[in-house]
Amino acid sequence: MNAPTPPFERTLHRAACHAATSRGRRIAEAPSPMRDDFQRDRDRIVHSTAFRRLVYKTQVFLNHEGDLFRTRLTHSLEVAQLARSIARALGLNEDLCEAIALAHDLGHTPFGHAGQDALDECVRASDPASAGFEHNFQSLRVVDSLEERYPSHDGLNLTFETREGILKHCSLRHARELEEQEPGGVGQRFIDRTQPSLEAQLCNLADEIAYNAHDIDDGVRSGLIEYEQLLELAPFADVHRQVLTDHPGVTGRRLLFEVIRRTLSRHVHDVIDTSARNLERQRPVDADAARAGPSLIALGDALGPELAEVKAFLRARLYRHPRVVATTDGARQVVRDLFHAYATDPGQMPAPHAARAPLQQTVVDYVAGMTDRFALREHVRLKGPGAASALLGIV
């Protein structure tokens, strides 16, 4: 029995991805009578072990630094919300966008980008010929190989379209490895220099928009950014004045939230308007035609530089703040210590991991899969009490 065609698929843009014409799964499965393939992908992701781990993986601030800061899980949910909203307006596939957004960070290490950088350094130092560690490539490994939920196969056996969107970035070395294993698969576009689906393009942009908005919020909440510093950004100052005109006397969190909300809305509406114009101008006849052309999901000429300006501001004022740098330096050392401990003595890993080969890939998979707090517990076990606390400044 074939899955029924959802009503919304009948109104999708001709260049959107349709579940009914999906390139399918690597291992064929009988269709569901209740859900289409992209809905099944989303549900498999939500029920995966790797998805649950995201609640204890760092975005910017480590887990012990506060209960209200974003984590990889809340970030992924915010990206999914933005992507669905934009997809609906453009006639793109909301379920596919949600699946991509929820899975895009499944391969991220503990301790955010600091952990990713440290693991990359360890891999390259251990094997100079290696392509290093890439969290998008690792996210694909999670859904293709590392999840253990089904008796008949490794991984989640997701559709091509979801896997294509998860692999946001990929080195040419890793792309060629993928192409060798799966000719014409998700690695091919990095070799051919073509685009992913419109839904994948959308999730890439929603990721960037979400980052800026919630990192401003968390930066102010942490006290590392003063609200007045945000007024150095001309677009932020403009929205600030509009809010005070509409709500005289508003201050504090309400003022910040309203400015962020309006800024987000402005970006979302601009993506919708710009992308709709791009689609009308290019007129791709189907999803593959969209892949073969230029990137069509984009911010306009005015807001693109604005997004870059905010990213530069956050890099200078938040990501490179001395308190953040001190913590992330400690986090890097924790990841280095764990990598070297397991690489030197694989028996320190659980038996199922220690028995796998090759060793370096096994160590990478094990460390990358850790949550912040599990990595800290392991560091205490291997290096003794107080070592991680001293590195991360935990009181």
C-alpha cells in the first residue's frame, strides 16, 4: 500500500522536493500507509539517540554556565521553526526542511566549535594525510552508520534529500570518499560544484539567521555583551528606535526580545521576497533543475551584508571575549586529552567501541558523540578529580 500524497504536496513549487519522487533510501523499504518518506525521516531523527544528546551539547556557553543558554538542541529547533515558516511561504517542502534542520548538528562534538577544532587538530596530527574532522560529515556518519536502531541495517536509512541537506559542507577529500562508496550520491555536488535542493539551501540560511539572533540574546543574558553595544550596529539601532516609538518606556528583556523578534521577522520576510524573485527569474522546472543552477534561496543585497556585519560583531565581542576564550581553551584541552587517552589505550572505551576498527575513526566517533557533561565525567575518570574543573573554571 502506497503512502497517500499529502494535500500540501499538490501545492508545492515545481522545483521543491516531492516525497513521491524522492531519490529514495540506500536500502529500499516498503512505504508507510500513514506518512511520506520525509515525514518518516523527521520522526526517525527525533527518536534517535544522537538527537537526545544535543540537549547537553554546547552552542556558545557550556552546560554548567546556565540553564537558559541555547544548546545544540534548542538551536536545531529554532532553525527548524524558521525553515518551516519560510518553506511554507515559498511552497517548499516543510517536512524535508524540518528533517534537515533537526539533523544538521547531530555530528557536532561536545563543547561546540572549540571541541570541533580540537578534534580536527588531533585527527590531522595523528594522520597528516587525513581530511580532518568535519561536523557536517560526522552528522552524515551518524545517520548513515552510527545510530543502532534497526535489526536489518546500520544508521537511520534516511532519504537522499535529507542526507543531502545534512551534508552542508564537505571537503573535496571526503566528497570523493563518499562518491566512491555511493556513486552519484550526496558527495557528487561538491565535486561537480552544483547546488543542493532548495530545501537544503533554505536550511543553510536559516541556520545562519538563527545563530545571529540567539547568540545576541545569550550574549546579553550572560553579561558579556551590553545592550548599548548592539546600538553600534546600524540596523539594530534602527529597529531599537522603532520599538521605542511603538512602545515608549519599554526596557530590559522586553526591549531586547522585541528588537530581536523584529529583526528576525525582517530577515525572514527578506529571504521570502528575494528567493521568490530568484525563483521567478530562473524558473527551474524541477528540483534537479534548481540544483543545476545558482543558489536561489538568499537574502537581498541590503540584508546579506547586514547579516555578515552581525556575525563579525559577535565574533569580536562574544566568541573572542576573554571569558569565552578561557573556557573554550579549556574545552579544547579536555577533547585533546580524551582523544589521546583512547588512542593510546582503546580499552578505556566501552568494549563494543574498543573492538572496532580502524582505531582513529572509532575514537573520533566516540568523542564526537559525547555530551559536554559525559566528556567532563570521562576526563575526571581518566585524569583525576579537579582536572576538568581547573581547565574550564568550574567552581
